[in-house]
Amino acid sequence: MTRRNGFALIAALCTLILAVSAGIFIGATTGDGGDQGTLTDGLPGRPGTAAPASTGVWVGAWSASPSGAEPGTGTYGTAGRSVRNVVHVGIGGTSARITLSNLYGQRSLTVTHASIALAAAHNDAAAAAGTLRPLTFAGAVSVVIPPGRQVVSDAVRIAVPRDSDVLVTTYSPAPSGPVTFHRTARQISYAALGDRTQDTGGAAYREQTPYWRYLTALDLLSKESVGTVVALGDSITDGVTSTEGANRRWTDFLGRRLSEAAGSAEVPRYSVVNQGISGNRVLAGGSALPLPSSGGASVADNPSALARFGRDVLGRANVKAVVIELGVNDILRDPGHADPDRITAGLRTLVREAHAHGLRVVGATLMPFQGYPAYRDDREEVRQAVNAQIRSGTVYDEVVDFDRALRDPYDPRRLRADYDSGDHLHPSDAGFRRMAEVFDLSSLKGAVPAQL
């Protein structure tokens, strides 16, 4: 080989190396890593995707925690029907991907077709013209999800405006056993006989349902947000008493505040996703359900916050901060006298787990509940003791004082009348709005304590 040829070969090799390196860099900066359409168990490390020829950051636009198995679906599931979930997003994006869960299934769930579209109008089963897109999983139109597992779709190009409803439709031809669902959606979704995943009209979707089925997350490739805030909570975060179909949970109001304040130096550009489950506790979950062919493993109905933190917080896309609103059910559901130190110790465990993954934690004080059927004076004492520790600054990085914001100034053991839904435990729409209004948006931003 001549010297000239040698120099030419070296130059060619350098060019190739630079090209490969550039490709790796571009792939790393346009997505959040991982393979697409991969089955997971819902623990940290959920698969992501590279952006399909676009720019932005993958963030959570909507989510709902699987809370159990839908009653009456133990044999057939949704065999022979299309499920059209209606979900609301507070931010916009240029591409989308979804997560489907068979966490509570006793048999494999076969999804032969799935689609995504913008809704033609709020609370409508019809798709907006020209927006319906088929979804794929690792390049295939169908996917089989074993019991206890979940799957993330491939990314699909779709322009999703801020503050819009999105339709996610799946079709399952065969019996799959119990349907994994989120019980308290406060949103009407739909179902239809046969494979109607490609229907743009809503005429076939005659069945209405108050649940979200199978769908647990919708992520968007967005320029409007650089990260996700996860709200981990109970029925108050779940918005159980908010107006159905109106998106008036406190997390919805918080998301709107963040969007409206975007651009301020002190306010981070974050989206908000809701991981509330009605009845959820810090320390204890519901009854354990065995998983078939799992060597004795089981999954709890309404799992404790400690048990679901990895799946419902760390498993969300590009999480930057966590807001924890939990503890009241640990008090109300304890047949004896709940231990405030055990409750706050559980909360501190959640904070340590968040810090280990670089996440900032804002925690909420527990709101009053005098007048609720389970109220007792000794339970009020426990609430006050938990709140005293939270306010002392020894539990969370920052505190949002929902108790002080919503309590009756003349009787602090009760919710203020206009903030009370009527059951003396859960806020009204006005109460949920107030919760978001007292939130210090800048508290979501900042470094977490060093791990020593």
C-alpha cells in the first residue's frame, strides 16, 4: 500500500466514525432511550423510542394507574369488542406512543389492531377528520401481552394540540380474562362490537363506560415540556368528586397553571400526569391476586404507594418531580389507632426512592375530614401529628399546604363549605381549583439532596 493510499484509507475510516458517532448522538438526544414495542413488567426501565424524524422531548401527557381487575370480565374480558378510551392531554406534541397493561389478566391479552386519533369534540367517540393513525408494536400491527405485563407501542406521527381529547382504540378478538382497568376515570369512554379500530365515526360505539381499560399512559414528543411531574395520590388526586368529563381534578388545574406560566425563569416547563388511585394507602395494599405461571408471584388489587412507586412514578417518561398526596386512607382505614410515625416513615421511604433517581419531591399536608362517616377524634389527632411532621420540613423537599388552603377557618377540622363536595372528605371543583392555586410552581424545580 502506498503512503497516499494509506492516508486515503485513514481519512475514509475517520469519516465513517464521525458519521456513526453523529447518528448515535442524534438518537440519544431525540428520544428517551430503549427499544419500542417491548414487553415489560411495569418496573423502572420502561422502553422508550427515538423520535420519528422530529425534535422535542418525550414526556408524559396523560396516565392512569391500573387499579384492579374490572368486575364481570373474569371469563371473556373484552373479546370481540373494540375499546375506545377517551383521554385528555394538557400539552401538545408531534408524535405519540401508548402503554397497554395486562397487569391483572389471568391469560394473555391479544390486541390485533390499535389506533390513535384526535376526538372530533370533547367527550365524543368520533375522530377528527384526517387524524386517525394505526398503531404498531415492534413493527407489527398485533401484540400479545402476557399476564402481569405491559407493552409500549411504536411512536406514530400525529399532531396533538394542547388541551385536547385523544381517542385510543384497541380490539381483542379472543377471551383474555379479567380486564386491567382504572376504576375512577371521571371520563366516559366507549366500546363497540367487532373490530372498529379504524372507524372515524362514533355511531358503532353504543356502549359507554366510566372506566379506562388497558390503557395506562400516553406520551408525546413535545416542544412545550422538558419533563414530567407525577402526582402520586389517593381519591383526592384521582378526582373522584370532580365533574365528569370536565377535567377539573387538581392535577388538571395544576397542569394548566404550568402551561400558562411557561417561559417564566422560575417556573419549569413540565407536564403533569395523574397517578392517583381511589382508596390508595402508603403502607398497605388490597388483596393479593395470583399470577398464572409465575412461580407463586402475585399482584395486589390497589397496591400500596410503596409497592407501586417503581411502576407508577419511575416508569413514567422523563420524570423530573413527584407530588405526593397520601396518608389519609392509612388513617381512615385502620380499624384501630393508626401510627403517625409509621405513616411518615413510609412517606420518607418514598422520598428516598425518588432522591435515588434524582427526583424532587413536593408533599401535601392531609386535609380535614370531620363529618365523614369514618371520622373519629383520635383519627383527627393522627392527622394533626402527620401534618406536624410534614410541616417541620423533615419529610419532603417542599410542602404544599392543602390543609391550610381548604380547611374551614372557624372549624379547622372541617373542609370549608364551598370547597367541600358534600361528603366532607373530597373537595368540590372549586376545592380542586384552590389546591392548584396555592401550589408554588417554582417548588417543582431544583436539585435534590445529595445521596451520601
